[in-house]
Amino acid sequence: MLKLLLSSVLIVLSFSVPAQTTTAKRSPVNAPERPKLVVGIVVDQMRWDYLYRYYDRYAANGGFKRMLGQGFTCENTFIPYTPTYTACGHTCVYTGSVPAIHGITGNSWWDNRKLASVYCTEDKSVKTVGSTTRAGEMSPLNMLVTNICDELRLATNFRSKVIGIAIKDRGAILPAGHSANAAYWYDSKTGNWITSTWYMNELPKWVQDFNARKLPDTYYAKGWSTLYPINTYVQSTSDKKDYEGKRFGSDQPGFPYDLNKYVGKDYGMINSTPWGNTMTVELAKAAVTNEQLGADNITDFLAVSFSSPDYIGHNFGPNSIEAEDNYLRLDKDLADLFTFLDNKVGKGQYLVFLTADHAVAHVPGFMEENKLPGRILNDGFKKEVKQLLKDKFGSDQLISSFANNQVHLNHPLIDSLRIDVKALKQWLVKYLEKQPGITRVFTFDELMTIPLPEKIRSMVANGYFPSRCGDIQLILEPGWMEGGKTGTTHGSWNPHDSHIPLVFYGWNVKPGKTNRETYMTDIAPTVAAMLRIQMPSGSVGAVIEEVAK
Ligand SMILES: [Zn+2]
């Protein structure tokens, strides 16, 4: 009886509450209200702490201070899976989903069905549009769910326009979704912005015109010197460090970088300079103008990803003057984009979110220099283990791949040799556990039963898509990584790789902040709630109430 009473109270409540709110202030004619344009910004490799590490150096009228001052910032936003790589991050931001569901388990992965390495956006069934190289044989086909841009298209019967833009193909394609009008990415061989026949058969005139401007050559002629006098970069190490990569040649170990030698030649070098961001903003502005994004009341979506911070970060590291200068210049590029949108779409008429696909660890050489934990993993064991497997189990071909910190076993061969796979796995776990810098090794069979901090367990489980993942997972000690003597990388569960910025700004966003833990997976459902559209098909995130109300 009590149960019955309670449930009828609940029914009354659930009917009466929405009825009150819907009558409160919805306009009867134009409901649901939506912004004219949504601008999703992903800064490739941006650590959360860059918002504050350089805060004093950002311009008063710059992009970051505008967003932090007038927008809503979620200060503890985490990536809820491993590996924390670019393709997974862009997909997660826009799908609200995790690799275990959307299938993008790395930038590349070993595919257990195809028995081959697969690149996240490769698609041999489409052709390059805009150049003669194969850089355009790409599509979102491997992403197995809809994303927020697809849902916006569905919600408006495909009247919304969606365009994705990034230097990296995966940074443009995965955010733009399956049903996008276009995704444009940069062909480093030709210096052209290109697309694929997934979207169209010919570049629009305005993109052809943009390519004809040969902006990379203009930027190369300007070179890269610091925005402010170099002695004011007190948040960074001195300029020339042995653990920094020499991206622009061994003859140029530091600022200022003369890029004249690349004019008309190496179009990929622009990626590793802040000019890559400037060029991306220029194309984004051209897209808004020429495709009339945000020009009418049907919401459009511009998905922009800045790839250059990742190239710069990998090479020079988070404590370099190059990284600091990149963010000071990106601040100006963002300000330029926002001012343009104010004039073109109208202040308050567009909704922006800014986040990152992953963050990054400090350079191991920098950590060693400062007596901090974090070193380069000696990966000699990958060769050694093959020989040991031959001696013990009869073949040196029993491992197919070490992709994404996982060991993929060669199951067809193991079956044909009638090897006891359980014994093989146990032996491998024991062997790998002994390697310096590897803190945990376990098979996916035992993931849910071994003693492991819940955070790590759930992040690994969220990254596990069986046909695109291995048999054994390696967890490195914090700050440890594979790689050479210079530069740094990301991919781990640790906060240095998984703590990302998340700031909302513009249409219907009130200034504020939360320190509550939020997740990358919350972004898409929050945008869906604000736009009153369906969340994407693999979404597991929660609406960030503080932003959406
Ligand atoms: Zn990266």
C-alpha cells in the first residue's frame, strides 16, 4: 500500500514538474530557442593548467580571458578512458561516448578481424578532393556512433550546416561526424586544404581560392620569433635545452626561427608553428562567410580543432618558450575569431565550447633535470621478448602488435601451433612486470577482478573494444613514456594526460565555474540539452547542469 502511494506521488510529481517549467517562459512561436551557430573548439594537447600558467600573459581582450571572464569553466574535467590520444579525444568530445562503444581505440589500432593496423579515419573507398596525394582517402566510417553534429543535422531534417576544420584529418573528420556538409584538413605535401569524396566531388570555389593564396609561404617568410622579449618568458625554461627536439634543423636550436628555407618547399613545417593556428582561424572565418554559417535561425555547427599546439608540444614540451609563445599567440587568434563572429553572427548569438582532446606529460629530460619522477621507457624488451617466446613457446611471431600500450597476441598462429594461450599470457605478464617503468601488467580477462584503483580500472574498461584492442594491458609509472631522448607525449591515465580545460561561452551561458569533477563525455549531452536535440547514439555522459540551466 505504502509502495503504491509512493509511486502515485512520484507519477504526480513527474507529470507536474515539467508542465510547470514548460509554461514558464517558452515563446509559443519560435520554440525551441537555439543559438545561430555552435562553435566547438578543441585545442590539441592543451593541458588544463595552461589556462592559469600563462594567465597573466594573456591579453585583457584576448580569447582566453574573454572565455574565462564571461563564460562558464569546468575546472576539473577529465578524460574517462585510456589511451588519451587525439582520435579518441576528438571522438569522445563530440559523441559523449568512450572507445569501448564508439570504436576509435587509438589514432591507429591493430584490428583483430582484419589482422592489420588500421588508421582511425582511413577509408580506401573514398578519394582525395583538392590535391593529387592520398591524404584525402579519409572518412568517419570507423566511428560507430552518431555525434552531436549528426544529431543536430537529424534534429533539423539536415537543414543545419556542419563543417569541420583542422590541420589533422582526424581533428576535422571525427568532430564533423558522418552527415557533415564538409570536413577540411591540411595536406602537408601540397599545402592545400583538402577533403574527400565522402563529402563532395569538388572543392567549393572559396576553398580553391583560399588554397591559391598560398598562406603557408607568407607565414614562412615571417618566421617565428617570440611575441614579447624573450627574457619575459619567466614561466618557461631557458630556450636551448638538450631534451627539446630541433624541429627546424640542428642549425636552429632556438629563437628566432628563420623559416624562409621552407617557402615553396616543405608545407608540413607550418604545422609545428603557431602559424598553423592562424591559418586554421583564417579558413574558419572563410567558411563562416562563404557558407553563411549562423546567418539564419537554423543552428549551424563549426567544429574547429587547433592541431599545431600538439606538434609544438610533442617537440618542445610544456615548459618550453615555444609552448608558452604558442599559447600567447593562440590567445590572439581566438580573440580574432570571436571578434569576427561578434560582427558576423552577433554577440550572444553563438555558443562556444573550448576543450582539448588530451593533455601531455612533462619532458622526461626536464623531469630528470629537476629530480622529479618520470623517465623514458627502454623498449628493448619488445625485441627481447620475441626471442624468449621462440625459446619457450616455439615461435618469435606470437605477438602481432604492441599498439596503444597493449600486447596483441597472434591468435591464428597460437591456435595452429596449439599453444596453451593461458600459459602464454601468464608468462608474458610475469616477464613484462619486471621491466623498469612498467607498474602494472594484466590480461583483459582479469581486468574486473584484480586489485586496481577504481579510476584506472574504469578508464581501461572504457577504452576496451575487443576487436580493436589487445590481450594484455601495460600501465606505466606516472610520467614514464616511450620515445626518444627529446620531446614528450601523452596517452596514459594520469592527470597530466587526462585533465583538460572545458569552458563554455556565449549563447545562454552565464559566467561561473565549478570544481566538481566533470568528464569529456559530458560535453556532447550538455550541448544536446542546451539545443534541445537528442544526445548521440553512444553517449554515456551526464548533462553539466550548471551550464545547461
Ligand atoms: Zn599528440
